[in-house]
Amino acid sequence: MGYPHEPPCTYNDMATSTAMAVLWVKNNIQLYGGNPDRIFISGHSAGGHLAALVSLRNEYFDTLRTANPIKGAILIDAAGLDMHDYLKKENLKKDHHYFRVFTSKPSIWKEATPLYHLYKGMPKMLIYQGEKTYPSIKVSNEKFVTALKVYVPKPNFHILKNKKHIPMILQFYNSGNLIYKEMVDFMKE
């Protein structure tokens, strides 16, 4: 799935586009033999941020006049699960492209942060993180999983040994990757 890229698009534009794509899948999946009541979303890196955000913030579907159809999300080395803390501490220059996407307002950073939108009964999550990923992703995922434990005592979180950020997604070019079975089992639960 594609989404508008920054700049000039904001995170909200990207998330809205993602929700529209999910709704299209729900409305058309039966044509391809799928079940519209079993919609799962996945994303790597910034796509993981959007998958989490759209899964957790029903507002994106409210604006489309439909209930959130997402039953679960698979996050693959997701970046930005705590954009608020990252932007607050990173000391980026004022012209950094993140500020065009997320603005310079901490209240907006919070709205864009999946960590602040967890709730009881949310879509289930399967989370993969590379052992050798970027430090900001490690910190963000750790905070997200810790917060998730309030609602899900045993989060479905896996650290993949020796994996860096880019190989976390490249591994899926191998159709024999055993993680595919884990993902299918997760979706069947």
C-alpha cells in the first residue's frame, strides 16, 4: 500500500490515505476471496507507524463514516511509535523535514504518537523489532510495548536476532521465511 509522502504531506494526510486504502480493501476483498471481517494491516518503519496509528485511532474511519475494520496490526521494525518523545529530545534543526510532517507543536506530536492511543479492546498487535535496528526504534518500541502491557499483559513482541532495519523488511522476499507462518497463525487466532 502506498501513501502520500512528505513534504508537503502531513502525517495526518498519510494516515487518512492509509485508512482510505484499508476501507477500499474492506469493500473489495470479497472479490479476491478475502473476508471483509478479517482485515489486518502491516507496515515497516514509517509504514509501521501508520499501521499502528490507523489501527488505534478510530477517528480516521469516523471521517470516512465507517467503523474501524482493522482486526490486527503487524508492525515490522516500526519507527515513530513515540514521535512525541523523539521530536522533543532529538534537538532537530527548525527546518528538518519532520517538522513539515509533524509540525513544531508538541500537542500534535502527541496526536501522531500511537503510544498515546492504546485502549482496552484495541486491535491486536504482532510486533517485530530487529536486534540491531536504529536506537530510536529500539527506544520507541520498548516504550510502546511497556505501555501496551497495561492492556495486553503478554504482548506479542519479538526481537529478531542480528537483524538491522532494512533487512527486517528484505527478509520477506524469501517466501520460505518462517515468520510468515507466525503471521498467518496470528491472523487466524
